[in-house]
Amino acid sequence: MNAFDLTTSLFASSARGWRGTAAFGRNNSQPEQLLELYDIEACPYCRLVREVLCELDLDVMIYPCPKGGMRFRPAALDISGISQFPLLVDPNTGDQILESSAIITHLYKQYGGGRKQAPSGLKRQLAVSSSTLATVSRSIGRARGMNAKSSVAPVAPLELYSFESSPYARPVRELLCELEIPYRLRNFGKSRWEEMGPPVVRAKFFPEAPITSANRVRLNELTGRSQVPYLVDPNTEVAMFESGDILAYLKMIYGD
């Protein structure tokens, strides 16, 4: 990532008050079957849903539906009858839900113990406005994560360890969206205050702090590190850290 790209990504996270950083899902219900989200990375309404998925510590299969894309948009249209995003498919309940507020309420009810609902009124307006500002900050120069690019479809979906507000993981999600590459989003929200900040801070000041969220435990067991983004491609048996390396890899393997 160059300095400009990192700066605008940091601003996007700041515009949303770094929502989608912390995870509160240790005591929440976990779905037996993987949730499915038809999503546009740059869409302000999709962002609101992904933030809640991160905060509830829920994995989700992402089907990218950028503007001009034809890989998953037809399937979304068949499901909902309308080309509108986000669209959540929950195979655990049989629900197919449009509208970010309805999706968020469903997620809180089914997997968050029903303790919260989607914001309404002024809170809803502020959330949409700040999410739109985050999108605008990532549209300087070009609209990242919005428009489809020609690409080669993978045989099997990829996996990405990420948390929504990560300024380093965001460019990877944007490119996956533009290339219409489906992937399992393994949410990597921080469930303890000792985990806040970059990995170097945790390693220096809190090396003995326990890791509690499921995907953080899983990645630490796999690699000995708790760092995102981390991409796993079962099609090539490649797995890697570092956003710059991941972006170069995706362009080389799947870019046309």
C-alpha cells in the first residue's frame, strides 16, 4: 500500500468511528450453516451490515456484486427479485433479507441474543451519512470496491481473515469485490482491550494476554501470528500475510 492509499483507508475507518473493530460475540449464538451476503464493498449500506457481522464475530460467505458484474448479480436478482444490496441469505432460518436495517435487526435477534436492534431515526441517518463519507474518502482518484473488473473466476472460494475497520484489509476486500471473487470472510474482531492497536503493541506490552475470539485462536494456531489481512487460496494452496503481497497475488492469478 502506498501512503495515499493508507491515508484514505485510515480516514474511512475514522469516519465510522472505527466501528467493526471490536468483537462482542464470545457469548453469542453461532449459526450452524454459513451466512451468505451479496455485497458491494464500497456500498455504505453494505458496510453497516459488515460492521455488525464483525462485532458479532460471525463468519459469512461474501458474494461480490460490483456495478457491471455478472458473476453473482443474476443470482441475487433471482433470490430477491430486485437488484439491491446488501442481500443476506440465512440458511439457518430460511430468511432472505434486503435492507441493511432489516438485516442488522435479524443478526442481533438471531445471533446477538436480541439485545440490540438496528439504529433508527437520527442515529440511522448519522450512521448512513458517516458510512457514505467513508465511501467518498475511498473514491478519491477512483471508486475502489465499486465497479467490476475483468477477471478469472476461482474454482473454489477463497478465505480472508479481516476485520471491517482494518485499513490494511480494506484494499484487499475492495479488490476481491472488483474481481468478483467469492470468499469466506473470517471476521477477526478484537474481543479484549489488550488487542487494540497494531500487533507490535500487543507483542510488546501484552504478550501473555489470552486470545479469545475463534478466528484469532485459529489463525494463531495456523501461523503463530494474530495479524490481518491473511488470505488463504485453496485453489493454489497459497496463504499469505501483507496487503501489498496479497493485492499483487490476486492481480496476477485472477486479474485479466
